[in-house]
Amino acid sequence: AQSVTQLGSHVSVSEGALVLLRCNYSSSVPPYLFWYVQYPNQGLQLLLKYTTGATLVKGINGFEAEFKKSETSFHLTKPSAHMSDAAEYFCAVSDRGASTGRRALTFGSGTRLQVQP
Amino acid sequence: DADVTQTPRNRITKTGKRIMLECSQTKGHDRMYWYRQDPGLGLRLIYYSFDVKDINKGEISDGYSVSRQAQAKFSLSLESAIPNQTALYFCATSDWQETQYFGPGTRLLVL
């Protein structure tokens, strides 16, 4: 069974500082990896995803993430935080079920990002 | 118009009542999902459907049932609501690369 661990339920940074949100996963097969963002009172929006190919993935709003197979990690970064980045961020992994060959998505527990002025 | 819509957006009900949450999508996707979100637990999968005739239980299906009325519609029912089903419920669809598109959510309070 796959699982996703997000280290730190709350992360606080100053405006202009580096944002680093950590995600580690376990999967028995090559996974698809996702980061979603949830703004207050809204649904989840896709930030970026890794399926195959280049391991450094660029997303919306200046975010990027790198798939590191040896570390089973997919950490999310942004060089300079903006006040509008304050939100909750979810890492998710999708791998193929052994019996059906179909993919299902498992989410981490989320990291709430605060940006201090 | 939104690609994935959910009704109602907010609902208060009493213990023991049957309620239905509805989801519609205009993205033309075959795959649809129901999740619940609780603080500190992320999103947990309740049920998913890969096409109209294919419905599967997720990790927390007990106490819930679903109906896939058409490709575009996927309803979640609580047959006899209980207070620990108070949560934020999301419907989602996905494309062939597993990217999921979420509705705005339904906030449910069971008294």
C-alpha cells in the first residue's frame, strides 16, 4: 500500500524567504506525484505533477518540485514567498494497484503555510 | 461555469437522518471520486468510480453509499448520519494522467 508523509503540519516563513515543504512517499511501483494547494474555503487546485521524464517539475505561481527516487521524496519549493502563498498544501501519490492495474490517489495530511510580512 | 459542482454547499442535519450529496461534472471524465477532509488528516477516499458500471470502496466507505447515475453525476449518501461524519466533503474527477479536479466542497454538520 502506498503512503504519503508530509513533515510539518505548519510552516511559517517571512515574505521573500525560501519556501520548502517536504513530502516523502512509499510506493511499490513508479508513482505519479502531485502537489495541490487549498486556499481558505475553496477546493483543491493542482500546483504541479510528476508523471515521467524530467525529475524537476515546474508548476504555477513559481513553485517547483523535484522527484528523487533514491530518497522517495517530492519536496515543494519556491525561492521567494509571497503573502498570497498562504494556504494549505497537500502532496499526493498515485500508483497502480497490484490486482487491478488501476491507479488511486493517496494524500498526505497537509502542511499549512503561513507567510509573515 | 465551474467544471465540478457540488450541492448543497452547506448542510446541517440530525443524527439518524439520511442525506445525499450530489456532484456533477462537465469535464467529460469517466473517473469520479468522493473524499472527506478532516483537520490534520488530509483527504481520505470514500468511494471511487472508473466508469458508470464500476464503483469501488475507498479506505473509509463504512456508513456511506454512492450512486453513479451517469458519466457526469456521482452522488454520495449517508444512510443514517452520525456526528463523526461531520466533515468537509469533496467530489473530484480525473483525467488519464490521474490529475484530479475538485469541486468546491460540501460542509456537513451532523448534530
